[in-house]
Amino acid sequence: MASITIPYAVADFIEMRERGFYYVDKTQYIAKLEDYKAPVFLRPRRFGKSLLVSTLACYYDRTKAHRFEELFGDTWIGNHPTKEHNRYMIIRYDFSAMVMSDHIQGLAQNFNDLNCGPVEVMVAHNRDLFGDFEFTNRGDASKMLEEVLTYARSHELPKVYILIDEYDNFTNQLLTAYNDPLYEEVTTNDSFLRTFFKVIKKGIGEGSIRTCFCTGVLPVTMDDLTSGYNIAEILTFEPNFLNMLGFTYEETETYLRYVLDKYSTGQDRFDEIWQLIVSNYDGYRFRPNGDRLFNATILTYFFKKFAANAGSIPDELVDENLRTDIHWIRRLTLSLDNAKAMLDALVIDDELPYNVADLAGKFNKKKFFDKEFYPISLFYLGMTTLKDKFVTTLPNMTMRSVYMDYYNQLNKIEGNAQRYVPVYRHYDSNRSLEPLVQNYFEQYLGQFPAQVFDKINENFIRCSFYELVSRYLSSCYTFAIEQNNSVGRSDFEMTGIPGTDYYTDDRVVEFKYYRMKEAEKMLVLSEPLPEHVEQVKRYGEDTKKKFPNYNVRTYVVYICANKGWKFWEV
């Protein structure tokens, strides 16, 4: 078997290049970044920020000039180098490694313990310029930085290029830990963090710092620092940088073809796998009219699993690291009622209205936790995305699964296996979909109080049915909700995974939901309404056209509040 060259969790550019990992070339953005002195670029976790920082460090580091061709030769920037490549002294900070404390003195000490090292490393790497220079203020990160900048300026040394990865990581931890007073101490007055950024601001102004490039997730800390660092240039929504992180459709298609050629039987499975990854991993949009993007790390997780399984679909499509993001929902919403209301909006209506002016506007901690600001807060965290200029939505099946899981927790919906395993175990032999619908209605929906049924809708039915079925059949099928096709959007589709006994088994379901006032009328029907039959058959025919080898079966399902259900294969 070919060695695995899919770089999941690889954030070091040199390792990426030396070990021959697949590299999605984003280096064309390096030239564009040179127009800025204090750029800040925000993206949710796992979008590739650390690799970008590592790439910039390699490109500008004067001590790596002899490796330029080796590291960048076949990249866009290697073919179009700027005059500034390998000209600067690099100081690289990573605030995600910060050790937490429950008091300001402890945080200050931990900050210094972490951030004195990068300055010392820079001097060591550039000892040919620093001669017998020695620090007089060891142990204080801000003073050490200031001392180095003063020396560089007075001796006319090359400028310093500063990189700060995850600038808001530890302050965000304070917020999720409900330690708001300590957060405010850190971001106000003459705190160690404000002092640190004041030194950087001064260095940029005096010309000893060429650029300070910061990555992070939220603008809250940067905005709360205010005058301490009021030169920040937020590039998060700039059209020229929208696709700097994350993978475009074109980049993903090229990546997938590489994976199929190297770890599978070639391109014959392209359409099947493409449909799967689009359903599960794309959907992120950072301007209302921006391109839809794949989360780079989550997609790479799938590709690596696929490669390690010798071209088989992995049993688990959801990166479990995602589920740690749920703590943000708990923190944001502050109360159980708020959390339920927000989840209702997303899993029932599949949208949260937002004010487009708030996207790029400045906002502090107080505003971030305002109930009316949830849509913006969740968007920055990558837990929703922009549907258009009016509403946010869940980006893909992966996030639907995460939200439905949390929805069930909050509403105390039991997930114990004895409710569901018998019918799913039986499915293995009879392959009948009807008992799964019956089980869903009786064991899942049957746990909800009567008043819920006048609130839920078809979207909720689709999402919750998917979440339940995928628990037990994810090793057999892939799933899609509102699958785009040439004749519309199918409600629910499950497709047998290549290499399993379920391969070519395709089921297309049209769900209809009726509230109490219509329930009894629909339950007496002996056959589905003709328009619903026609609708689902069109979807099935479209799937058959794309995949002629599939055995496509189509169904109409009526869920009639808590009164009953109807099921027809058509």
C-alpha cells in the first residue's frame, strides 16, 4: 500500500514539504498580505491557520534563504517571488499553548514563561547579526521584545516579522470558563497583554517591525484591547482573502482525484465520493455572496481515513474533535431556555436571522454574549454559516449531527440502545425501511410532549430521522438531506457504501409533516397524494440517471403530529 501522504493535523510547512504530503497551494496570498502592517485574519478552528503561519515564517525568514527553492520551488510564490522573501528576522508566538490560571498574577507569569522563548529563539537563529548581545530583562516577554527591537533599530538590522497564532485562544478559554472578571483584567488598563501589544504597535510605528500577522477565531479580544492595539487591520471579510483558508470546490476536486488515484481504484468512484463529501463537509461561506468552502482539516480527516482504509469509506464521518465546540453554545446562551430557543431555530427552521452590518463591525465581550447577537457569535465560531445576507444556517451534515446530538441532550431525549437496536439489528437481514420509520415515530418522537408537535416541521423530521438512522447505519450508508439534483432538492437520501453489502442500495424519501389540525385527515388516506409521488419519483430518476448501477427505491412518509404515521413505497 502507498504511504499515507494526507496531512491530517500537520501544521508545520517544512514537515509538509520534506515528507511529501499533499499540499493545497495557497501561497498566492502571501504577495497580497505584503500590503498590510498589522493584518488580523479570523477563521473557525481547524481551518488551517497554523499551517498558514508556518508558511509565512518559512517564506520571510532570512535564515532559510538557502532552502527557498526546496520549500517553495513548485508553488505559486516560488514562481512569482516577492522582493521581500527571506529578508526578515522571525518571531513566532503561539498563544494556544498558554497555561491557564485563576488569577491575573498567574496568567502574567504563564504568559511570560511561554513568550520569552520565541524572542530568544529569534536571537539565536540570527546570532550572526546580534554578536554578543545579551538580554538584560529576562523573564518579561514584553520587555525582551522591546529590548530586541531597540537593538535591531539602533544597529540597523533587518526588520522583525512577528507572527501570533491563535492570539485569542487563552482569553476565549477565560470566557468559556465563565471567568469574565479575569478576562476584563487581562484586556484593560496596563495588563500584560495590553502592554505586549503596545510594544508591537510601537515597533510597527518606529519601523523595527515589518508586519505583525495575527490569527484567531473571534474579534472580541482584539476589540476589547482598543487603544492598546488600534492599528489592527481585520482581513476576515476582505474579498481578496476570503479563500485564503479552507478549500474551494476546485481545490477539493483536484485533491479528491489525487486521493482516488493513489488510494483507490481510480476515478470511477469520483461522483459517489464527491456527493458524500459535499453533503458532509462543505457549506462554509464568509460573505453572503462568497464561495462555498470546505473546512480544510475536517475534509483532510476524511481523506486520511479513506486512504488508511485502502479506499473504503470510514465508519465515522464526523471528527469527534468537533463535539468539543458544544461548550461554546452552553456559554453563549447562558440559560437552558436560551439554548433551547436557539437550537429550535436551527434544527427546526434551519436558519437564524442576523444583521449583516454586525458581521464586520466592532464588538466587545458584552455584545458578544447578547442574545440578539447569537447568530454572529456562532458564525465566527464556525457553528453556523451565511445562507444569504439575511440568515445564517447549518453548513453541512456534520454540523447537523453535532447540533441534533446536543438538542437531544437538552431535551432529555433518551438515546439508550434498547430503544433502537432490535429494529436496526433486524434491518440487517430484511432491509425494510418501514420498521425504521415506525421505530423513529414510537421511540424517538414518542418521547416529546404534545405541545412540541405544533412547533416542529419537515426540516426537524428530516434532521432527527437522519441523526437516529446514522447512529446505527453509518457503516452501511452515506446520507444526504435536501440533496441538490437537476429537478430540485430531495428530502432524504441514503446510499449504500461501496465495498459493503449495501452498495448500490439507494433509498429516496419524501417526508411530509402535518400538525394536529390536519393529522386525522391525512391518517385516513390509503395512498399518498399524487404530487408527492411524482415529486419523489423525479428525485429517484435523477439519482438513477447519475448512477445507473444503483437500485433506487422511493418512498413517501407522512408524520401526522403525535397521532400516527403513514408509509408507502412508490
